[in-house]
Amino acid sequence: MDQRALEQHLSEVNADLTVGIKYIERRRQIVFLLKEADPRAAGAKRLLQEAEENQAILAAEADRLAKELAALSLAGSGGPPWYGAC
């Protein structure tokens, strides 16, 4: 993937992460309001858990993209100053 595509993809993933944070917070509020006794709480908790898992996947993807972008930028600059000194 070229640098421009990586930057665009990273931007999209970061936007999804922002939306995910708001969604998870709302789900947490719902679970809190439903409490343990309400039969709907199990479904709400499951949705919260799924959202948190998806958020973790998105965060890992953002991290991977950022590292790939940094490596691509470093390679384009000819590498670190010590590159080739060995």
C-alpha cells in the first residue's frame, strides 16, 4: 500500500475508533441502567462486549497502519542515519 493510501486508511480507522468510543460509552450507560435484575441486561451486556472487542480490533489495525506508515516514511527518506553503517 502506498503512503497516501495508508494515510487515508489510518484516517478512516481513527474516525471509526472515535465513533466506537461514543457507542461503547452509550452501551455502558444502558447496561448500568438496566442493572443485573432486568432480563434485557444480558443482551445489552453482550452488545457492549462485542463493541469493546471490535474497538480493540480497530485499535490494533490503527496501530499496525501507523507502524507501516512510519516504516514507509523511513524507507522513503533513505533510512535512519546509521543504516548501512554495519
